[in-house]
Amino acid sequence: MVKFNGETIEAQAFQAEFQRALSAATQQLPPGQEATPDRKRKVGDKALERVVGEAAMNGVLRDMRLVSPDSPVAAAVRGMP
């Protein structure tokens, strides 16, 4: 767990983002080829940037007291392809 600008970033959130990004990166490789340690590090760096960026945005939204009701968010998610 890490605190960033008052927002808590759980290790599980980073791990989930890293696994998602690594899976996407691995799918771009030829069949049977594994991601190199350097590629995994780059994927990890980008995943960390995304998780920290999300925490930063959440902090800004909290400070501005901006919220979105659950129903419009749920409807938008259901409408995604």
C-alpha cells in the first residue's frame, strides 16, 4: 500500500493493472514467445503511471467535491462495447 496525495493505492490495484497490461502486451507477441524482463519492467512502469494517475485524479475530484451518481456510471459502463 502506498499513499499518494492523500489517496491510498493498494498493492492489489497495481498488481491487477500490471497483469492486465502484461496480458495485453503478451498477446501482441508471436505465439509461444514470452515477454522479456525489460518488456515486463516497461509494462510495470506504465501500469504504475496509470494507477498513480488515477489516484491523482481521484484526489482532485475529491478536493473539488465532484461526484457522479452510480446509475449514470453503470449505464455508461453497460453501453461500452
